[in-house]
Amino acid sequence: MPHRYFTKELADGHAALTGSDAHHLADVMRAKLGEEVVLCGPDGLEYIGTVTSLASDRVEFTVTDGAPSKAEPDVQVTLFAAYPKQGKLEEEQFLELQTETCLFESFGAVWEVYVAKGIVDGRKSVLFKNIQW
């Protein structure tokens, strides 16, 4: 599987990597002039970039026309979830899970759950008091 690099510098058939991404490609991966890599642009498309210039702080490419990424799922998943009790899963962890699982969109709700003292049908009855969207 080829390495993917994400760049915002992409226009008119040319692209560039800077900073740590450029260092990684030029010095760690030891890219050569004419080598092809996969570049992901800010438009969500995937480009094949051919290395035209190499330096530790900047790598430049000529790029092909963009195509939908093969790494992106073909479906869009929307998740409706209730946050568990405080301390079990923080909102930041929920957002991290959303990103890792490629969710298109998610909606969270804070549920306040109260357990009644009585027993109904041999079980404790649970009352959902407030649902906040």
C-alpha cells in the first residue's frame, strides 16, 4: 500500500509538501526524482504526484487529475448516540471514535437516567427524565 501524504498546496497541476511531511518523504523514505506518491488534497480527492524537486523542507510534484480516494468508504454512515454516564466516555473520545470510524455525521445526546426504587415485573424500572439534543 503506497504512503499517502496530505497537502493543502495543490493548484494548476502542481503540489508541494512542506515541514515534517517533506522531511519524512525526502529523508526517511528517501524518495527519488520521478518517483510517484499518492497525494490527498483538501478537496477530498486523491492525486498521483511525481516528484520534481527534493529538499528536506520542501518536496514538489506534478500531479494527475484528481479522483475519488480508494481509501474512503463508499457509504456514508450517520450515528445517533447517547453519551453514557459522566466519566465513562467523554465527548472528546466520542469525536475521536467518530473520526477513526469514518462517520459522515453524528449526533450526540446527553441522557439523564434515574433508577426508580420500586421493582416492576421483577426488575428495577428505569426512567429516562431528560434528553438534551
